[in-house]
Amino acid sequence: MKTELEKCLAGEPFYGGDPEIVKIAARRNG
């Protein structure tokens, strides 16, 4: 099972696919 960060890096939708949350998570995780 992939972590949320791995999903994000893979370009998969997560957190309901909210692009703002994706951006925040990506920024927070570098």
C-alpha cells in the first residue's frame, strides 16, 4: 500500500483529488 506522498509523486489522486491539498502536501514534503 502506497503512502499519500508516493501517490502524489506518482500523480495519482489522493485526499479526494483536491489539487490545493496536493500542492500543500507536495510543498510540505519537499
